Amino acid sequence: MPSHNQTLKHQESIHCLLNERSSLSIQEISEMLHVSSSTVRRNVAAMVTMYPNIKRTHGGVSINAFVSNRNQRSDLVSPSLIARAAHKVKNGQTIYLDSGKTALSLAKVLCHMNINIITIDMNIAFFLKDYNQCQTTLIGGVVSNNCEFTTGNVALNQLEHYIFDIAFISTNCFDLVHGVTAPHAINAKTKQLVMNNTNENYLIAEGSKFNKFSFYPVADLIDFEGVITDHSIPKKTIDMLVSNGVLIV
């Protein structure tokens, strides 16, 4: 049986192959990765449950690169990132999921667990409504144009009443100097309130968001129990973050 790390590497490799070819047979993947067909089938089955763009085909698997739903875009979140985040969660916990496609991808893995999920993201709540294993609460508030999450004072007032075991905070901007930043003051305040009411805070962000900063500070990177990101950040940069006290999960 492959180790947990081997499984993550296999899934990332399958993802890369699909981005190049869009459709592959189980046998082709098996030969390319030098693993058994049964291993490929297990990894494909796990990936299909996480990502709606990845579909089983007769004897293989495919990826849909062109879909209209913004949450099913071809720029899928790294399976390794999601798996490392999900590994932090235990049954019975109360979890906060921030907004965005990374948080949505994580929800698609956590949906089978016996946990309480609190979120401001409407897409996450809509996805989780079909899963009875976890209890889902959508925080109310203002819905702005082109946004699919709730915000404002109503959201803040509701969030004040929760204590979270783990919060997964997402962002479009983070760097070593400014930490995590947000484009709007209310967004920053929401993240700060959640972090203050949480036992363990983790930043979940793709490497493409690194070395970007916005107007309103949220938190320093060392304020998180860990930063969970993908492998697109160069090792030299990772080493620099670690040397400055940032824990990379």
C-alpha cells in the first residue's frame, strides 16, 4: 500500500498529465507513472470526488478544461494542498471555511466527515447541503455584486458567537513583509474576528498568490499554526519563509 506522501505525489502527477493530454486511460497512466493499475484507480476515484472537472471515462479519466461555472475552472487546486489541509481535521470538530475555490475544494473532501462547518461562502454551503454527515451553517450578511459570499456587520455579529477548533483562512495576497492582506476593510476584519475565535488557524493559499499584497492587513504569516500551499513556490522562497519563523505544512 503506498504511503500518504506517495499517494499525494501520484495524484499531483495524474493532474499534471491530464492538463497536458485532457484524457488518458488507466493503463496509460499506470505506464507513465510506473505504478499498478489498481493504484491509479484508487487515486482517480479520490480525485473525482474532489474535483468536478475530473470525470471517469470508460477505462480511463478526463479533465474538462472549459466549463462555465466559476468553481469548476480548469485551474484546479493542488490535491496535495487539499489533502494536507484535510489531514488537520478530526471528527467532531467545528471548522470555519473561508471563501474561494481553495476552500470549496477542501469542502469537497471534508463533506464525508462528522464535523460542523461554518462558512460565508454560498457555493460551499450549496455543495454541502446534500451531505448529511456534516452539519453546515451559512453565515448571513450582505451579498455584493460579483461576490458569492456574505459580508458586512450582520456577518460579523453572527461570527462573534462561534468558537472554532480550526479555521482555514484563504487569501489572494500574501507575502513575507505584509503577511496576509485583503482588498476591503470588512474582509480583513472578518478574517481577524474568526482568527481571534479559533484554536488553530491555517492559511490555505496557492503559490500564485504569494508576493502579492493588498490594502488592508489581516495577519502576519507567523500568526498561523501553518501555511498550507502548493509546490509552485520555489524552494529558495520556502526556505526563506521557514527561516523567518513561518511553518510550512
